[in-house]
Amino acid sequence: MMLTNADLVELTAFRHALHRRPEVSGEERETAATIVEALSALRPDHVITGLGGHGVAAVFAAPAPGPTVMFRAELDALPITELSGAAYASELPGRGHLCGHDGHMTILMALARLLSRRPPAKGRVVLMFQPAEEDGSGAAAVLADPRFADVAPDWAFAIHNMPGVAIGEALLAEGPANCASMGLAMTFTGRTSHASQPEAGVSPAPALAELIPALSALGQGGALGPDFRLVTITHARLGEPAFGIAPGEAHLWATLRTLGDEGMADLLASATALAGDAAARHGLSLSISHHDVFHACTNDPEATAILARALDACGIAHRPDDLPMRGSEDFGRFGAQAKAAMVFLGSGRDHPRLHNPDYDFPDDLIPIGARIFERIARDLLD
């Protein structure tokens, strides 16, 4: 079944409306309400709202038993000012759909139209509009919600658009697709003193000076193999912006990145030990918190094969080049519950990159993504 020209006009307008009103992780209330309103005309068998926060799950069920197949999109935008110049650019200062989640949602809405006209012959399709992907908390919250058990999938699929890859082409490979990552926030507390008498205080400056290169040395990147480790210092602050005060507190943030979850546990232990040792040697107290925790995203072989067949049937060339990616994706958490796979769909070789202020999702991908997802649903449920 194909989307009509009228569908494409309406879906494009829907995407532009989402684009104008971006909401960041955990704040997607208006976006979720827009999704629910649009779904109401398509008569899914069941809609769950407030899932794991502002998540929405729409279920299209067949009378005959069969597997549950989930297709996932993300609700959230980024805390970045948009500079695309589009007529439908963000109306909210400092907020922008600069990763294409508005387009991913629209692909699911296009799939909902197709399913409303021709429901699955068996089993269920679940359209998962997931909150808070960008900070890594959304998938975990959805999985922890007791109502998720009602829609727990046997199969899970996702599309992410990918600048640098031509439209009509895709990246797909079984095995590792995205790295695990974690934000490590460290606070070192000593004692301030007058800048003329630094010896009367306990400054965290020496510890900070040691730790920045030491943490970086724990993971210097390189080839994306099993031993890949990368530590990126993302923020540092020492004392107050005053010339008369020797510092008594310092903050250091680092992002840890590994190919797999086991490697992350080892890297976290090493980084924590380094920070603890530096604090102890310099007479400082230390507090550590973890943020933006992403599990590794691994494509299941069977799910990847299903995706590959769908791409072939849709005439979309695909290759395993440039995979896995250093970036992280919390879709990986669904892989613990279902046979899951993600494909990276080209959004143009020269298209602005994800998270760039001039990025905008290409509307041409809406029918392509919907066609891929519908083919998967038909292959598994017809």
C-alpha cells in the first residue's frame, strides 16, 4: 500500500508543525498531545499515554495471534538554537529539532495511516513514540513503566536519518551499531583562602591539573574494536572568577565511551579510581554522579536480516560501512527485551550534520521510511 499525494502533503505539514514547537528531553508534553490527537483519526486499537514520562504507544492489533512488532521514534528535541532559516523554524528560543526526531515521528505517523487502512493479519504492531532519547533516560523509563508489559515486543526496529549518506542509501550491519556512553560529573571540595595565603586553604587546582590529562589517557579513541575506549573532557570549572580568592572547589565533567557495556564498566571503574586517588592525595572530598547513560546498541542478526530484506524490497542500497558509530542511542536498551535492529537512512551526502544549528530533516525521507517499516510489518505479520 502506498501513501497518496494528499498523505504526503499532510504529513509534511505535520512534520513542520512539530518542528516549530520543539521540546527537550522530559518536557515533551505538547509534542505527545499532538501525536495523540493525530492518532485519534487513525483508530488504533489501543493508545497508552504518559509512558515512561510523556511517551505514547499506539497499538494496531489483529484478531489472529502472532508476534508483537515495535517501531520506535523519539519525541525530544535539543537545547540548541536553530539557524536553518526554514519558514517553519523553531519558535522556541534555544530549542530545535536538529537531530530529525520530528521526521522520525512523522514516519511512524505515516505508518499509522497505512496500518489504519490495512491492519496486520496477525499479531500486533506497536508504534512507540519514546521520550527523552537525547539524554539517555527515555528508553529506560519506558521499560520501567509497568504498562510496558502490555506492549512488550518480540521485535523492535528503528530508523535514524544520517547526513553524509545519499538519500536512497542506508547503513546497516549486524552486531555493534552505537557505542555505550556515560557522563561522569566530579566535584572536588577543599577550602578557600585569601589569594595572598593559598597555603591556608586546600586548593583542588593540582588535582584538576593532574586529572585532565590522566583521564584523557584512559581512552584515546582509535579503531572501533572491542578495546575501543574514549574519554572526552567536556567541562571544567575551578573556583570563583575573582583574583582575591584561592579556590576551594572544582568541577570536572567527562564523557566515557566504549563499544560495549562490559568495557564501559571497566572504564568507569578506572576513571573513578583515578579521581578518588587524586582527591585523597590532595586532601579533597569528592562526589561523583552519572548522567546521560547510554547502553551499547547492538543489532540482532535475525532482526538485521529482516531489515535488510525490507531495504532490498524497497530498492534501497545498503552497506555496513562506517558502522559501528561512536555516537550513542538509547534504542539499544530495547535489545534486552526484543530482537532489535536500527538502520541509518541517508539524508544527503552534503546535508548539514546532526546537532548542527542549520540541520533540518529532509521531507523526502518520510515515504521512504514508512515504506521500509510497512514492509517489515507485512513480512512478519501477513
